[in-house]
Amino acid sequence: MVIGQWRIAMLLGLWSAVCAVSPSLLAQTVAPHDLKYIPGQPLVAIWSRPMEHFANPAIAKVLADLQQFGESVPEKADAFLHIDQMRATFSLSDPNNLEVPTNTVVYHFTESKHADYIVQDQSKISKLEPLPENKYPFPVLADVNRLPEPLTFLAKLDAKSVALTNGKDSLKKLIVPNTDKPTWSKELPALNPAATVVLLDLAQIRELGNKRLANVNFQGMEALLFGNVKSLWDNADYAFISLDTTNGIQLSAMAQSADAESAQRFKGTIEGLLAIAKGLLPMAKQGTEQLNQISPGLGTMIYTELENSVNGIKVTQTGTQTKLTLGISQEFLAKVPALLLPAIKSARAAAMTNVSRNNLKQIALALLNYMDANKKFPAAVMLGPDGKTPHSWRVAILPYLEEMTQYKQYKFDEPWDSENNKKVAATIPQVYRSPMATNGPNCTSYFVLTHPDGVFNSTPGTPGSGTKIRQVVDGLSRTIAVVEANAEIPWTKPEDLPIVDGQPLPKLGMPGATTFNAAFCDGSVHSLSLAIKEELMRNLISMKDGKVIDMEELYGPAIVPPGDSPFDATAPAKAPPPPVEAPAPPLPPGIPNTKGLPPAVPAPAPPGP
């Protein structure tokens, strides 16, 4: 749905810096709410000026602080940060068919370049092309593959305005004034022009709801909830909900009833719902402790403001109108950044760490499937068909990562940096790149550690060469296969991180992290401390030193060790609890299954280089 696309794009922009928005643009004259670009009599209509909300000092600070995460503003997010005004509608062209809604969104950007970008971006997403025999006074793109009834229309209304709709009738109405003049339109001049306003046509909702739900037998809480909702639409014809962030957050609502008696019933229903909300406050308080653990004082502050806001809600009735107001103070908003930013940073760091761990899981599974097909792990450096041209293991396992297209484009009879292979290297598979990486854009984040006694050594090998399972005598679950690091090594380059006796270990992990992710030979993935003892790390790299690894020393007493590999015959017989950080992937076919895990679907053996 078009409205859904707008919402997603706006969320993309929330983490970027408000400094991307010029203060002079915020000072532009605010246009009033009116019927322009509001086709017909919609069920729901929205008027919004996003830049007005971004101008609130507290919100601006959150956005500016989020920029410190170090990522540039995506072009789409930057475009949506420059929406001077947005209008959206949701309508039902056929009240008897709720499955065919009509959505229309019109964006007014501060600069034409942002409008142009949205046209280009949306055209790629929906594969839009110029509408044949266009009779509109503006350029129109459409899903021409769905003619005569395209699913999406995109119109460039003027240099700075773009419209998206899935209804041909709505597109036609965009070029003519709205002559329907809905009864609620008389309220528009009095609305706060800086606020986001949502209209609900309760008369239409009442007609649809009573028709569609007349024979539904609700029970228990559903019956209570439906009764209250029905009472709202039965006793009001329309409602406006306004959100103003000029000074704090001010939320207000106005409902228009047919008569004073209906308004009184509407007010009574609202007061009943507020009583229920107040009764639920103790339940909300139980969650404050969790928020306090994320950021000290955050949960307590939010609950206190929530309690004050709920208790401060005012409901008044004057004649046929019922009004509701509630507010969140600017003082509260000013305190939010200091408490919220640490939690956001922590959550974002955890999310990126999980992405990196998932990348390693996929790589580990690809290595196991390669081993199943070739009876050996790949060599760190593979030799091409001429027996002398080196290539990376990362290229060799592409078919097991569902990257067969790049595998076929890569020429194994040419050096990794030949003109053809440089074109392949220019696009790095997402699985080879950590979201925390700051090295070159085509550099990998995942490496094997090469050592004469390791699973991977620096000696180049043919496609059939490599380490067999039985050679990993220390146990697959006690031997590291792949680690994450931020080294400047292109992903196709046959180079990894060497472990040299008597020399310091290479730098592992991502910038600013205190741990690094590692995939073990059994397919499990774990986060290890960067403060790990060097001797212990060397033991994990070696596959045959015969030394017993103290797993409690490796993970700490509070963390469950990875446990024995379900297919590792050389591992100790002790069976500790399953890992909490990252379970091993499903077993490749042909590996002894001692724990009843499901076998993986084997990937086809790729053609030899």
C-alpha cells in the first residue's frame, strides 16, 4: 500500500541528522489544510508537515545525535526528510468490496531533486513506465504490464510534487478541485496548520462496520472492545486527531455528533475507555524495571510522564462537539535524548552484531556443505585449472551461498585482479560484509586464520585438496574456522590472516567492539572476548595440538560453552547444555548424526575451476 511505503520511508529517515534540513526551509510559509489533492470523500485523510516536527529542539537533538552512529544519510531517507507537506487518503471506491481500497499520497518536496529521486526510485521498485496515450497535464508513469488496469500510478504534478495512487479515478481527481465538499471540510480552516492531522469519516466507518459485522458474535473481551468502538462510530459523524510538536507533544481530538445527546454518549464512552486505561497503569509500571536496565532512569521517567499524561487527559463536550486533549511536556522531551540514545546505540550495536553472526552462520554452513560435496574443507588458497593461478576460498564456496551467478562470472584461469575478475570483485555478496565494517567497500569482514597446524594453511591447494574431518583431532567444536576482522582485503583476493609463531596475533573484531565473532568447524558461532589469552587463542586455531581447552576460561563462568559437536567423533564425551549464543546449522548429509538433528539439503557440487 502506498501509505505503508510512506511510513517505511519516513522511519528510514528518523536516524539521520536534522542538520540535513536547512533551517531556512523550516521557516517557509505553512500552507493551510484544505481539499487540494484530497479526492472525493475519503474514509481517512492525513495532512502532515514532517519538517515542522523535526524542528522541535528535542527531536532535532535526537536526530543529530543519531548521526554520530557514523552512517551517511541514504538518498531516500534524505529525500523524505525534505517533505514540506504530505497528504494521504484512504478510500473505498466500492463499499461492498473492502479488498479493493484506493490509496493516494501526494508529496511536496522543498527541492526538485528530491522529487526526481522519488520518481526514479519508485519507478525501479514498481517497474513503472510512461503511460501510453497520456491525457493528463503532467507526466504519468504506470505499471503498464497490468494494463488496462495498472496497480500503481505515479504522477509528477510539478517540479517539486509527486503523487502515488492505485486508482485511476483518484488520479483524474487530482487535476480538478474537490467539488464533493464533505461536511467535515468546514472544520479545515480552524485546524492548526503546523500539526499532523488525521480525519476519520465515522459515518462511512459506521455504515461499513454495521454492514460487515452485524452477524459477528463477539465474546468476552472482544465483545467489550467492539461495544466501545461501535459506540464511538454510532455517536459521531467524523473526528479530527491532531499532533502538534511545536512545544512538547500536544495531542487533541474533536468529534462531531449529530446532536447533543449523541455527543453526550460519545463523551461517556471516551471516559469509560480512559477509566480502563487508568486501571492498566499498574501493569505498565511492571515494565519500567526492564527499561531502567537498558538505561538507568528511563523506565521510571517514561512511566511518570505516562501516568501524568493519562491522568491529565481532559474530555469536554460543548453542544454537538466532544473534545479530548493530552500533552507531554517539552521538559520531558528534553530529557529523552540523554536517556534514550544509549539504549538506541546498544540496541543498534546488538542488531549489527547479530547480523554479523548470522553471516558467519551462513559461511560456516557453506563450508560444511562444500566439505560434504568434496570430502574436505576448501584450502585457504585454491589453484585454478592451470595449477598455479591462486583464488580465494570465498570464491570457491559461492555456490553454497546461493551466489552461483557471481561464481559463473568469475574466471578461474585468470588472476583474481584481472579485468574480468575485478568486475566480479566490485560487487561484494552481502554475507561477506559486516554492517560494522569500516574497511574498503569491497573488502570482506570474514577471514580464515592460516597456520601450518590449522584447518586452513597458507599452502595453495587444488580443488580436491584441503583438511578432512578426521584430521581435526582436537575436535570440530574446539577449533576455529572463520573469524571477523576489519582488514583491508578485497573479498576475492586469495589472502587471509596468517598466524605466525613468535609474532603477535592479527587484529580481530570490528572497530570499537570488545568481542569478536568466530565460527567453529562444527558450524556454531560464538562471541569471544578480544582480551582472550593468546595461548588459548592459538590452541583454538590449531587442530591437532592435543591441548585441553578450559572452556570456562574462554567464555567465563556465566556463559554456557559451545558444547560438543553433534558430529564430532574426536570431541569429549561430556554433553554440556546447548549453546545459548548461536546453535550449529543443520547437519550436512553424510555426517554421523548423534543428536537427531535434521540433515541439510546438500548443495550441488559446483563445476571445478
